[in-house]
Amino acid sequence: MNDSQALDSGTAASVEPSYAARPQSAGAGRRFRQAFSRTYLEIDPRTLAFGRIFFALVLIGDLLRRIPWIREFYTNAGVLPNHTVLWRPPVSRLFSFFYMSSLYEESALWFLACFICFFFFLIGWRTRLFHFLSFVATTSLHNRMLFAENWGGVAIGALMVWTLFMPTGRRWSVDALLASMRARRNETPRDLAAGLPAADNTRFRSFAVLCLLVQIAIIYWFNYVHKSGQTWRDGTAVYYVLHQERIITWLGLQIREHVPYVMTKLLTVGTLVVEASIPLLVLTPVFWRITRPLAIVLLVGLHGSIAAMVNLGIFSAAMIAYDPFLLDTVHWQLLDRLTPRRRRARVVFYDVDCGVCFWLARVLARLDVNRRLRLLPNDDTEALAKYVGDWDPNLLDRTLLVVDPETPSRRWTRADAVAEVLAALPFGRLWSWPLRLPGLNALANAGYDRFARNRARISTWLGLAACGVPGAAAPVLEAEPPVTPLRAWWRHRRPLLREIAIAIVFVILAAEVSVANPSVPRPLRFDRRPEWMVAAVMYPHVFESWSLFSPEAPLSDETVVVDAVTRDGRHVDPYNEVGSRVSSLPVDSVPVRLGHDSFWCDYTLRIPDAPQYHQALLEWLLRYPERTGRDQDTIVGFDAYVIWQDSPKPGAPPVPTNIRKRRFLHYPENAP
């Protein structure tokens, strides 16, 4: 079954669900089941589509932010060579296809493969396939450098798992567009002028919807419960987090230095209130169409403020990616009523005798979800008389004509007409404005004219030449393939098999929740899990331990400093020249706002106490002249230190105390 078709037996029957009162004759049990299903088991296909698009953008953003660190974290020339990680993996079960690449070029090809998967998932082409491949790709990206990852990858993995069971491509996707065009194979220009039938917004029903809601509640409930330390009770947690020089941003530094201490206490209390309230707002059986949007607002505010003050990598964006899935049908109906249509309404006259022009008109009709475009053939004399009046018919054969129905004197042709059409589509102004820029507009007009001159040839080449192109053979409409017994059996059984698979995954992750969170009472813990259940959690990296800055906010800070001596006697820090914005020597305390990327932040925290990776770090440090391109930067010796310091207490002078320093690696080994 294609993502864009509603063939599951577990879906409702209407095109646009209505929440009118149910027949009074329905029994109490039936009404309860219907209410429970609407509240916890059903989701709008537009919600799934919006969630897919936002999630895919997060995946692409996560991929792009790793590109500068391909050499350091994804090749054997970096700090985590594949043979070292395979020899001493950070966890017992790991999967990543990046283990097959040793060189920069090889890893770059895998990055390209990841981008292709994420992009096709974004646009919704073969959505189920590329959803699964995106899961494999993002798991590989994170597991290859798990030693330097934070919990953002885990949040992505959990969301991937539950959305895999949902038809995220039923709306706003290439799959949906192609399915709509296949369903109306005999569509004519008159059909387009009359308008397309309403899109199928039948709600999808599955146990996976409830599992996703419970997953959101679990994340925030355990994050709240585990914040049981003194810093959270006395309101100093955010104050101490803002003294983490490894992760603090420029804005976080300004808040730390200029915002009154009482405001950080309010932020601490606000964090606890939001995390404690989210499970109730998401799972409440009453007023949930109000409480879930409220949860979205609170969560965007929470994670947006976290991202603004401290650098946790992809974590904040990954957590916000859950929020679109809290939207309901009534919210889309409200948005539909509030969307202005007349302001950018346009009448579009296209060449009805051009096969590719008609095909593009069919595509535009399906992209025009706000129904702003009225697509008319250029032989519609009545419409031409109404909107255009006197017009050169030869010009109509050479260009697209767009008219403002409110002010027919406003007309556009060629590239300007294309820009007007694009601007009428959702978010169309984002890609229509370049066509209006001087210079680019001239190039676009030249390109349009070339296309117009060759449109008959292009139509024939694409097999779209039936619409009056001279000499073209009429296309043969493809018949629907016969339904084989195996396909019929699969269509009938797939919903049941899907729900069974969801139930199995639910048990696996519920067991993981019970053992990974210390606040779960011991009688409820699944301590003796079968090995296959452990493997099912570890290989895709979908752990369920949720305890950010718990039980205490960090009261101390630390960093790694390398004091290396070059062949010409200079002291340099090759480690922080790459991983930090501060690399000057000597260093007696943790510098202010190190500016670490999240990867270097977590690597810095773990490497001093990970001797299995010290040799790889040593070899990477000695390759310093390869990175600088200067032979005089050859390192003849170095000492690597970890520096700790206690953050200043509230009200005390803003200087660190109890500074400690320990050497954990040096070269050469026989040096004192």
C-alpha cells in the first residue's frame, strides 16, 4: 500500500472528520471507545506530514553540523579511528556503516548517502522506504562517534521508532501527489478548472499514536522526577549550568553576567514546572485539544531557551521535533479558516496544447492546498474575456499568463508569472523572490523563453505529448495491475501485523524504561531481560534513561589542555586549536566560554578517564603539522592535562575556586 492511500482497516471513513454529537442511541461503552480512540489512538495525516517535514529538517541539520568534523570523528586520521572503536567499543553492541570507511573521501560518500535518505524522507518520495533508511543512517551517524555524543541522538532514535509505524507520507509528499494523479488518470483541463476534490484527511488510527504520546510523557516525567538534588530544590540549578564554560553560549554568558540572580531561580522553577506539567497536558482525557497546543508552546519555550543559553548540539531541536505530532484535526481546521486566500489569489492561463504544461498544471493544482490558483486553459474564451479582454492570442501561445482577479489590469508573463504562481503556494515566497531580483530575473526570462520554444520537444520526450502537440501519439493509459492473492492477503493482514509489531516494540522499550530510570520502583523493574531485548535497544541506540542535569546541576567545570612543544621550541595547544575558541597557553583555570561544539564537549569530558582511546589521541596530536601544513610545527613532546574547578557560589565573587590539575597523557613516554 502506498503511503498516500488510506487502505488500513483501522481508519475512519470521512474525508474531513467532524466532531458533531454522536447518535444518542450509542451505548456508553461505544461512546467511551470512540472518545478513547479520538483522544489517544488517532492522528491527522496533516499532523504526520508536518511532523515528517520538521523531523527530516532536524536530521538534515544534524548531518550538516557534522561535516566540519568528518576528519576528526569519522576517519582514521581523527581521534576515534574505526579500528580503535571496534576494538574497544563504548558499549557492547554497536551498528554503523561508517565503520566501513577509513578515509575522508569514503566517509564523505556515506554522508552524501545520508543526505539523500533524509532529503527523500523530507519530500516524501517512497516515504516508508526512506523513513527506514533514514533511521539506519542517523543510527550510523551517531553510533560511529558514540563516545562523543549526547542524548540528542537517543531522542531522535525514539521518535524514529514510533513514527516508522505511521503513514507520514499520506499528505504533503511526492507519494501523495503521484497517487492523486494516478487516481485521476483521465483528468482534463476542464477538470482542473472546476477544481480538485477535497484531499483525504481521514485520521490514522493505531496503537503507535498512544505509544508516541506516552513516550513524550515518559521523557519529561523522568527528567522531572530525577531532578531531586539540592540545586533543583533551592533554585540554583540554572545558575550553575550557566557556569559551565564548555557549553555556555554568548547569550548565556550575557545572562550570567548581567541578569539578576533571582531570574535564574525563576528559570529553574520554570523548568521544573514545565517538565512536571507536560505528562498531564499530553495525556489528559479532557480539554486535550487545548492542553496539547499549550504543551507545544511550553516545550518550544523550554528547549528554545536551553539552546539559546547552552550548546547541547542537536538535543533541543530533537526534542522540539516531537511537538508537531501533538497537533489535532481541529487545529488544522482552525488554521485553514485563518489562512487568507483572496489576498494572493491568481488566475493562471496555460497552454492547453502543451503536454508538459498541462502536466505542470496538474502538479500545481495539487500543491495549491490553499486553493489560491484558478488554472484555466488558454482557449477558454469566456474566461479570457472576463479577466484579460483584448489580448494577443499569439502571445498566449508563447507564455504563461497570470492575472490578479481583484485587479485584472495586474498581469504577469514569463518568469514574473512563474514567480506569482510560486508565491501563491504555501511558503512560496521563500523560493519566488529570487526570480524577481534584477539580473536573476533576466536569466529566468531567458530560461523561460528557451523552455517555451522547446516545450513540444520536451513534451514528446517525456511522453506527455497527447494534449494537442502536432504529430504526437496519444498516450496509453496504464491499467491498474491486477491484485494478486498474496497482495490481497497482505493488504488485509497488514494492519494486524503492524499492531503486533508495535506491541512488541512497546514491551521492549517499556522494559528498557523500567531498568534505565532509577526512580522506577524495584518491583516494576524488568531486571532479567532476554538478550534479544537488550540487543534490540542497543543496536539502534534507543535507550530510555532520561535525566538531563540530574539529580544535581553540575557544581564544577572542567576542560582538557595540551601543552605541546614544537621542533622550534614554541608551546602550542593542538587540541584546543581545533576543539575550542580558546587555545592560548599557559592555562591555570578553565577559560571563559570555551565555545566547544557539543562533540568536543562530550569528548573532552570522557577522554581523560578512557585510557583505551589515549593512543588514538596521541597519534592525532602528533599529526599537528599535517593539519597546519608547516614542518616546524612537528611536536617533540607534550603533556595533556585535565583541569577541574568549582563554580562560584551564588553571592560569592565570580571567580572559580578549588582548581585542580592532573596529567593524564604525555609524550614521549620516557619524558619526566
